[in-house]
Amino acid sequence: MSNKMMRLLAVLLGFALLATACGSDDTATPATTAAPTTVAADDAPETTEAESGLPDLGGRTVTVAIENAYLPFNYIDAATGEAGGWDYDAINEICARINCTPDYQEFAWDGMIIAVSEGQFDLAADGISVTEERAQVVDYSISYISTDQKILVAKGSTEITSKADLEASDCNVGSQTGTTNYDVAIEVVGENRVVAFEQFGFAVQALISGDVCAVIMDDVAGNGYQGENPDDVELVDEVLAADPLAFIFPKGSDLVAAFDAALESMIADGTLENLAAKYFTDSFSLTYDDIEDGVYGEDEEAAGDHCIGLVTDVGQVDDKSFNQSAWEGAQAGAEAAGASVDYIETQDAKDYANNIGMFADAGCEIIVTVGFGMGEATIEAAANYPDVYFIGVDQFQGEEIANVVGLMFPEDKAGFLAGALAASLSETGVIAAVLGTNLVPPVQAFGAGYANGAAHINPDIEVIKTYHPGGFDIAFTDPEWGGTTARQAMDSGADVVFGAGGKTGNGALIEVAGEAGAFCIGVDSDQWYTVPEAHPCLVTSAMKMITPGVTDLIAAFVEGNETSGNFFGSVGLAPHHDLDSSVSQEIQDMIIALDAALMDGSQSTGYSFGDE
């Protein structure tokens, strides 16, 4: 899958300058990206005295995260090798006015916001929309321009000619996850009809092939794809929403005020208006054929013919648990193999085959399907695409198929350890488990293991164990139910709560965090790193080593040593982190001994599927 699917045509119209200030400051952990590569900007200004009345940064160097792959904002001219675009001209001018020196560093979009929030860069410039969610982790400059959200449809479409048509239809809509376009798509048609793609190019490809009926994107991207594919797609004129764009900074950055002052002066003297005329009208004629691939160039060159796709079950890739762990494993495996990697979030079970087929038809050699519910679709796809290797996470293979491996885990053992710890810590003699649906064997295993582990320590322990009553479509994406159920358990005396069920379980953890003296236990990954809101109560997590499991299976395939049938990964408890002092050495030693006994078979969990 070439990153040239990201191309946009840079004949851009309809931008309006904004001079209004935006409030300050993605909470999901982003996909791992390569280390930043410094890019020389030939037009970077010499250190000068700032203009009268403006802040003077004394020649300070500021690091700027930039893709070099988003026309007309930033790019590397293929003919000259020089950096250019609106971002370069604007920031160079800002630094000339406030006496700073920009150090432009290539960085991919998927990790940009979180990297800035963590202070890896002083700011990011990439046509970034202002949203309340992002404002929780970064500060914004005043807005410098606005874009419109529109609908991209098949050329000559008579079915979708307006927002009303799209709302009245029942077809799927594509958009890029982690963007305001994706949020608008959900508002228009509902989450169950939105197919998420990591890159817009893949969404447009799905539109052209008929897998989605429309793609919602900003008019910058939309005009580009319309220009690049004039016989295949076109933009609907109706505007769905307008997005103000701004620079982003780490929270509390002193650069915000300085950049705002410079931007205000550039608005006042007409500089921003001149830049808009230069880059956002027909006078700008560069296309993606005229530029290098920027931050994505190394990935594309290294990827060669290797392609890895990941399809989630009904749920989101940034669930801070199960799906996210699998995605991180796919990314790590792709990086080690020099492969490209992408994902699709399934919104409805009927789309399993379609979503898998998108990757297979795109030439991906490895497809990771995540979740028990995708088992049947994975086996069917393996028959239809015998040259594709399928890794089915939590999908037991009753009959060995040459191009399918099921990545399995003994969740009952992890649950048993978590239950033993919970019973050891409980002062009330009541503990609880808030779980996804028991239609999924791993969830049953976690729940039964937890109860049996607790009884192993204290035969009189009371375990309030509650499975979500819904089906696959909601059981793992219902944090409100998770929080309410955890609260009911605590009101009934529970002082330790195990949350195991994707975002549903996360809701339970976050609810427990507000209860003084209560403990909570996460699941699948070490949720200390993914659900920081649970830090006050998170004493451990019952981990399935999904990330290394996926990574290892990808590596084995690339090396020609692929496995079929079932591959069993490891489980265990995560560290206690800040709550280590709450777990006595005696309890810690007991858990270590119990873990060893479970692994060597001398201790049974007492679990059999179907017991509950």
C-alpha cells in the first residue's frame, strides 16, 4: 500500500482567514512512528531583532513537527529537494518577527499531537483542527485559517447528493480516524456506519472500489482527490462543518503568546492574506506528483512488497486495551519487517468480510483479525485468499488451516492471579468483576479464573461478577455501563474491582478511581500506561502478552517460519506501580509462587469453557 495514496491536488479554494482567539489546549496513545528526522529549511531566517512591540525570543531555537507530505501546508519539492509550503512561509515569518530560529523535524501525523503534548517538540504545524478533545492535552495558537468539511462521492452519483441523502441511506461512510472529519462522519450517520481508515488514501480507494458510498473529509483533501481522480470521485457542494486551524504547543508553553502576537500582526498588515492568496488559490499548482513523500518516504521505501493489515472486531483501535495491544504488535512487526501497516475499525459485524477483503485486495500478505467474533470470517477469508497469512487474535483453531494461526492465551490463569491478589487486598471480603459479554470464551475465562483465584485465597470471599447483557456490538464499547456497574458493586461492599471488557472495563476502572481506599485491576495490557485516569486505584492488570504475540508471529512469517493451528502466548500480572507499597512482600511472594504453579500445571484454575 503506497503512501502515495495520501496525494492531494493543491488547487484549493474557499478558505477564510480567522482572527479570533482559540481556547487552550487525543488522549488515545498514537501509533508508534519513526524517530524524527531533521529537515533543513533553506529559507529559515537569520536571527534578528523582533519587531517593535512584539516579544523577543532572543534567537531561541524552536522545534517544529511537520509531515512534509501535506499540500499546500508542507512538502519537499522533488525537483529541487527544498522544503516549502504555507507552514514554512508562515513560521519563518513569525520567527523573523519574534526573533526565533525554526528547526523543522519530520514526524508522522498519527503520533504528532501526543508527541507535542509530551514535549517532544515545541510546536506542530500541519493544518491541525481545533477541537475540545485535543485542547485537553495541547495548547492552541489563535486560528490562522478555516477549512470546510464536505462529502466525497463517486463521480456522477445520484444517490448521495447532500447530507440529507447520506443520512437517509444505509451505506457505509469512510473517514480517517483521529481527525475532525471522522467526528463529523459519526455525527452525520452514526458510529455504526463509519469505517475508519488510518489514511485518507485508503478511504478514497474504498470509495472508488464501491466498499463505501462516501468519504467525509475537509475540502483541502477533497479537492485534491477530486483533481487526482476526476473520472472517479467528486465533492458535494454542501458544507457539513467548518474547522478552524491552528498551531499546537505543549500545555503551558510560553511560545503561545509570542506566536499569537506575531500572527495578530500578520493579520493586521495583510501578510496572512498574501500567504492565503499564494497557497490557497489557483496560483499554486504543485501536485503530489511534484513532491517527495516526506516522513512517509522511508516507510514506503523500506516496505517494498510487504503489507500488513489489521481489522478490529466491533470496537475501536484505541480502546486502551485489547485492540490497541494488537495494533501495537502489528506496528512493531511491520517496523521490524520493513512493511507498511494500516488498520480498519469494524463498525458492524456484517462488514467483517468486506474489511478483510480491502486489505487482501490491496495486496497485503499478512492480515491480523482481532477478536473471537471474527473467527468465522477469518476462516472464510483464508479460503478465498490462500496466499494471505491470517493471524486471528483470540480465535481458537479447531481444525488446522495452512494460512491461519490462532493467537490464544490462558486467560483463566491471568484471571486466577488477579483474583488471588484481589482477595488478599480486600478488607471487606467483597470483590467484583465488571466484564464484557460471556459469549466470548476469553471473557468467561477471565471471569471464572478471577472468582476461582479469589476463592483459592479466601473460600468465604464474595465475588460480585457481572457480564454485560448486550451482544458483540456494544458489550466492549459501553464505559457508562461499566462505570455504573462498578459503582453498584462498591455500594454493595466491594473494595477491589476487576474491569475486563475493552472500553466497558475501562469505565469501571475510572469509576473505582474516585473511591478512596478502593483498588482496581485492569486487563489485557498494563493499563497503567493506557488509562491514566485509573492511577489512584490501579494495583495491577491481568495481562495477555498480545503485542509481543502478534509481533512474533509476523516475524516468523517474514522469516519463512510461519505457524498454523494455535499459538499460545503468555499471561501475567503487571507491576503495581505507585501502589507497590499497598501490596506486602508476603502477598507479592505468594503471587510469584502461585504464578509458577499455574505455569507448571501443579495448580489448576478449575475453569472449563461453558461453566457460566
